[in-house]
Amino acid sequence: MKNKSFFASVAGLAVLFLVNACQKPAMEEPSIMLSLSSVPVTAEGGDFDVAFKVSNPPADNGAVTAELADPNAAEWVTGLTVNEEKSTVEFHVEPSKTPEQRTAEVTVSCAGAEDASFTIVQEPGVPDPFTFTLKDKSFKSV
């Protein structure tokens, strides 16, 4: 009787090992990590980039994309591109002529991964001086 229960136990363990061996390994979901969450920019602006890393990329190596959350920010954040070779998001910030700090959020996406984002924060600038244009000049009035 002991022999039969021993062989039954061994057969049961063999079946468990076979079932586990046939299962596909659990794949982790893709994820995007950014080198910065906030990019400080002086009022003078300039060219900037943020490095990214895609962990567990999808089988089709989905392309990484970047876009501004607010389309109005495209007036002062230009040239937003993804450089796959360098693994960077590159952009240009125009000089600020407004007396307020301005911010723009950039969303970075890849198929199957949760979006990541960073914020561009530009210091206030100095507005251009105002000018007057005189019309109808005469001896008695301007």
C-alpha cells in the first residue's frame, strides 16, 4: 500500500511540474520612465531635451510619441520631437515676453504603457516696451 501511495504522489508532482512548465511566463507591462518631471527654463528660452527609457517594450517595439497637453503652448514650445536613437524628447522654448511664469505639460506615450509626463516651467520675461504711432500731425493737434 505504501508503494502505491508513493507512486501516486510522484505522479501527482510530475503532473504539477508539467502544467507549470507549459504556462507562458508572466510578462510585465511596458512602462515609460523620464529623467525629469520638471524642466526649468530661463526667460531667454533655448533648446532642451528629456531622456526616456521604455521598460519591457511591446513585441512590435511601439513608437514613442510626445505631445503638448495644451495646444496653445505650441506658440512658445516648438519643435517637439522624439529622438528614438538617443531616447530623448527634444524641444525648443521661445524667449518669454510676458511678466508671468508660464508652464506647459508634455505627455509621452508608448503602446501598452501608461503615459508619462513632464512640465516645462519658464521664468517670467520682460515685455517689449510699448510704442506710440502718431497720425494726423498738425500745428494744433496730434
